[in-house]
Amino acid sequence: MRANIIFTATISAPLFIGMAAAPAFAALPCKDNIAQVEASWNSVEKNYLGHPQSYEDDIHKAREACAAGKEAEATRLLDDVRAHLGIPTINRAPTPAGGK
């Protein structure tokens, strides 16, 4: 019986913690979201063939949207950059078959 309780606690705790962390990621404040994306963007080597200027423009536009209180717009712009970098997006829907 005791081994069963320990096993259950060992399995359940990380699952519960992971579930609790998911909403926190989704509720990432606008400025923190920008900082996280900028850090990821700055950490990759850019050859500008694979990292178009439009993504840097999206980060700039997201900063402006955030300052104007338009968090949803900022998140949408940053999700495009996140998807390009291969890091998890926050609100981006899967790309439909056939493109954007």
C-alpha cells in the first residue's frame, strides 16, 4: 500500500506541476513575451535568407502594440516569430493545409 502511494505521488506531482505551468505560459505579460522572443531571436545566427527582415519588423510592431495596450495583436505578431524560430507559440492556430 505504501509503495503504491509513493508511486502515485511520484507520477502525479510532475503531471500536476506541468498542468499548472501551462496557464502561466499562456498568460505571459506582453513585455515579458517580447523579451523572451527577442532573446531567442538574438541568440540565433541570422543570415537573413532564412530570417527575413519582416520578423524583426514584427518584433518592433509587437513592442508598439504592447505599448498601446493591444496585447492580443502583440501576441499574434510574436507568435509568427516564435513559429519561425521553432519555439512554442502562445495563441497561434495551426497553419491550414496549403499555406498561411
